[in-house]
Amino acid sequence: MTSRPAGRGQVKVKVKNTKSRKASSNKWLERQLNDPYVHAAKAKGYRSRAAFKLIDLDDQFHFLKPGAHILDLGAAPGGWSQIAHHRIGPKGKVVAADLLEMEPLDGVTVLRADILDEDTPSVLKQALGGPADVVLTDMAAPTTGHRETDHIRTSALLEAALDVADDTLKLGGTFVGKVFQGGATGTLLQRLKKSFKSVKHVKPPASRAESVELYLVALGFRGGA
């Protein structure tokens, strides 16, 4: 297990209002300066504070096993790929795929790929050297401020990632992805329950209290729906 970031003490950093910054920018900057996970990520060399979310999830469900083959979809900037590589060890394999360009990462195969392209699953499996033990995705659509819209858009990304998982996961494998608001619902939840033995919704400690994000952990892949 990895130790949790500690708070920064009793002194809270305040950001002065300036004409050059919007109030929303001030609020974001103040949150960053006072977030222990942001500081801990920087201290440990992680590419994002989101790395701690994957640490939390794996500490609970133990899906990043030594020697595993891991596929990280929408991987940029690479925080989840870093944790996956560290936890599976040198005998494992991590392939990080994103439509955006991503800086090289030691021990990780980085590919530019569109998960909506029908040829992508075969390209990813070839890079992995076979099927994946785990498919990860921390993708979320840019937020609009309207919760229902954000939930629908992020659920669409999750479903696209699940399509890739159907084509790349080995039987018994694990799928981990982000959802908003009420989690996976309706036909998406039915699909997950049909394809996996166990489907859990989790809010990891590293997820901000005010955030509406949840993480879905689907264990025991039975095969694509």
C-alpha cells in the first residue's frame, strides 16, 4: 500500500484577486495550492494527482498484479500508467493510448490512437502482445456545468472504452472507468452486469469531496455483450 498524502498544516493559502484572472481561475488556483494530493504528486514525480485515485482503487480491489498486461485508455498525461507500471513490475506490460500526444514514459508503450476507430483494438492487442488483464480509463468529457449533460457525455466515453475492453480483455479480466453523478445506469449498467461477474461503484479518498465523479470497477470479465 502507498501512504496517503498528509495535509499542509493549519495555514491555508489565499489567492489575491487580480484583474488579469477571472474569479473561477482564482478559485481553481487556490484549490490547487491547498490540495495535499497535488503537492504529493509533485513530490513523488507523478504526472497528475489522479495517480492517487488508481492507488486507492487498487489497494481496495488488487487488480494490478505482478506481470499483468495493462491497457490505459485516454492515458494522457500518464499518471495512471505510472502507477500501473510500478505495481505490475518489470515482467508486466503497460500500453498507454490517447488521441492526444503524450510524453514518453519509462517502461510504458505510448500510442496515439482513437478508441472510436474500429482498427484500434487490434493495434492495442498487438502492442500488448496479447489480450489485456486490465483495461483502465480515467477519461471524462470537458464539463459544461450541467450535471446531466456531463454525465451523459462521460458515460458515452465510458461506453466507447468498454467497446475496446470487449475486444481486448481476457476472460476473468478487470475494467476500471470513470462515471459521473449517479454512476452507470440503464442499458450501460445492464451491459456491465452481463459482461462481468461483479460491478462496483467507488468514490476513492483521493477524489475531491465536491466532485460528482465515481469510479466503476468491473471484475471477472465473461466476454463481450
